Amino acid sequence: MGPFERLTEAAHAAAVLARAGVLHPEPPSRMLRIASAVRHWGPSLAAVFAVTAARFDSRIALVDERGPLTFAELDRRSDALARGLRDIGVGAGDTVGVLCRNHRHFFDITAALAKLGVNVLFLNTGFSAPQLRGVMQREDAHVLVHDDDFTPMALDADVGRRVLAWTDTDRDVDPEQPTTDDLIASHSEGPELPRPARDGRTIILTSGTTGAPKGALQGRPSDPLGGIGVLERIPYRARETMVIAAPCFHSWGLTNALVSLTLGDTMVLERLFDPERALAAIARHRAQVLVAVPVMLSRILELPEEVRTRYDTSSLRLVPLSGSALPGDLATRFMNRFGDVVYNLYGSTEAGAVSVAVPDDLRAAPTTAGRPPRGTEVRLLDDHDREVAPGETGRIFVRSPLSFDGYTDGATKTIVDGFMQTGDTGHRDAAGLLFVEGRDDDMIISGGENVFPAEVEDVIAQHPGVVEAAVIGVPDPEFGQRLKAFVVPREGAQLDPDHVRAHVRANLARYKVPRDVEFVGALPRNATGKVMRRHLD
């Protein structure tokens, strides 16, 4: 990129930041505090907390079940916790596991570890004890910070040194297992923390829907303005209120939390998602943003009408989604009730943001993944790494400034001509909209025909008597594999397998009709809302 192009990109970025309210006049005294924080911490995660404290000070940074915390309080709490962790032997280069739901302690510990140069390993709150033990050992993490409700699992997993985060019960102080509250209270006074010799790494686990989750290293963007394209497509604004329902241990929730901090927004957090409580939070705080995963929107729409209308959600202008595919007509059904507020981001822990569908895109095609944000390029390649024509299915590759730094075991994704393979397949329509058909390894070959489950699932989900569906391939002596559908019926619906098969047959080719249909009360999902296909049989 030449000087003129760089200047043009910088001018465009400045316009996007100004529109979002990021570029905002500040008094000289505040500018000096901001400059001091940047100079001390450098371009690091620790700087996010220090700079926002200098900039937003007494503004409310987050509200959880214990009440509000200002940006300045959050920064001071994390300083104290960092001093406390250092005193119990946690230091730069160590790896600490964090098993916490969405609440203040999640951010206390995230900031504290960044200020110490410690690697933070975010753990899935849906883990079993063997999974927890296996990931902690594999990532060489010898300290676990966890919520009290995970204590039995942590003890069963025998993870080593533990620090207790959120607890609902009073207890005697145990010096062998301190709490984050203990460490913050006992280290509230102390010298300024030095900048660590090395920045800690952020490790986010992949979803693990088809196998063991991998540790993905999150690095700095290859382009300092790498996030501008997403900000242009999803119109976040400064100094608003953001209800973060998506789990923060995963990249989607964490990214939005960091956006909230950077913009001076107020995060509203609850440890467990409940659809009615989410609506109540929007109404109570007059929130403009609800950060969610698609299944959460389904749960909101499943509430009785008299419950939904109980809450004034007219302040809501933005519902950014990610984490799993949008099923059927979910986007349009939600927008018909709450306005044109849905923005669907397709991406992954490894690739970052690949494409974004805005409300107009979703009105035109409810299952589209949209278009790549500025600065991101997408190619669809065949098995010989040649680009496919519009309408043809290809493997999705992306070149993005937000891609990861590789897996913790040293492996990475397949790269072709600088483009990273996402592991998904898809096609573009004549208008250039991207559609994700499914994972490479989800494809079902039945009687020599290729079937992607997502297409069949979307059709089944559009039946008025169906809440959601999942389709897998099962062994078949004649066809190699046959399709089996797991269907969650709507309450009171009169459905049988023949109804489901007839509905699919009326909309898709005959070979895409499931021969087996099983009705279930719910689909097995992980904490980010993705269907765990390995648990279906």
C-alpha cells in the first residue's frame, strides 16, 4: 500500500471513529493522563483498562448482580488484584486458567493478569472435570481462578492452586485458597505496577463441537486499524449501554466487552442467560445494544407474548450476533418484533471477522452471512484451490487483519496464497452475499449425493410447528449414510415424522429428505450456543 492509499485509509478510519464517538474532544488534564497510561503500558490489553480509566474515570463501566463499578474502580481493583496474585507467586510467563461467568471478577482477573504479563486461558463454563483437567495440563496452567459453583468440578479435576472468584455464600478466609475479593482488599494500597518485560498471551479455546477444543493465541491486529471495517458495518456507539448476554470466555463475548470498554459504554452483565431477565435488563437500563448468540434470540421469541410486551425495549437499536449460524427465518422474525436491529457476524476464533450481514441483507436473505468488512478479503476455492463461480460451493478462505497467531501446540490453519481456511464451505449469490453451508467435516454423503446439514435444518426450522432442528448422517448399509433429523417441536404443535419429511420434500431435493426423524425436548449446545453434534446419535 502506497502513501496515498495509507492516507486515504487513515482518513476513512478517522471518519468511522468520529461517527462512533471514539474521537471526542478531551480536556488537557485528561489527555495527559491518557498519554501517561499509554506510555506506561504500551499497546497491550493492560492499556485498555488503564487508558479507559484515565479517559472515562467515574463513568459506570459495568453493572452486575452486585451493582455498578466505574472505570476508575475497575482499574484500581485490577491493580490491587495484580499485586495480590504476585504475592502468592503468580508472575510473568505463567499461564492462569479462568473459569468464570459474566461478572466483575472476570474483568478484575483479566486486567490483573494482563498487568502482570501472565498468559490468560479462558475456559468453557460447560466443561466437565476431565475436560478441565485435560486442557489445564495441555496448556501448562498451574493456577485456576474459578467461580464458587465450579468448586466441586475443580476439586475433582485436581487442577492445582485455586483462587475463588464469584461466591454467593459467606465463608471463612482460607489462606490456602484466597478469593479475588480477599486479594483486592488486602492489596488496595501499594506501589505502581511496573510494565512487565513481556506481554501475556490471551488463549481462547475453539468451540470443540466435533472434537477436543484447541487453544488459539489471540494476537494484535496486523493492521492497527484492523477493527475499523467491523465498526463500519456494525454501528457501535460511544457512551451507550450494552447488555452482554454472550459468554465472555469466548471470543464473541470478550470482543464485545473490549469494544464496550474502549467506547466508554456501560456493560450490563448476568452470570446466566434468562430470556425474560435479558428483556428486563434492556428495559431497566434503557440499553441500546444486546450482544447475543442466535439461540438466545430463539429463547426470547419463545416467551409468551404477554411476557415480551411487559418490557419496554424501544431503546434497543443494535443486536449483534455471532457464534453459530442463523437458523431459518430467525432474523426476520426477531426484527418483525423488535425492529431492524440484527447484525450477524460470521467469523471464528482463528479467522476473526469474515463477513457481516446488516438488517437489509437479512431482510433480503435471512440466512446470509453478508459481506466482508473493509480490509478483509474472502475467497471460495474448490479442491484444487481455484476460485469457484457465483452460486457454486467452495471452501471459504479469508485474509483478515484480525486473524489469530496460531494454536498453542504450534499448528495453524491451512493457508493458500495468504488466505486462511476457515473450515467452512459456502457460496455467493449473484448480489455478492455470502452463504455458509456448513463445516467441511459436517458434509453428509448419502447415495453419492453431498448434503450439508444446515440447508436441511433451515428448512425444517421454518415449519411453524418447529422451534429448531439438527441434522446428522448415520450409517446406512445401502446408501453409506442417511440423514437423521432431531427436531424440537413447538409447544402444542401436532407433528409427526411424516409431517417433517413432507415439509422438507416440498422445499428440497428428494435425497435431502431425512429418513429418520426424532423429536427431542432440546438440542445439546455448548455455552456459545453451537449444537454439539457428537452428542447426537
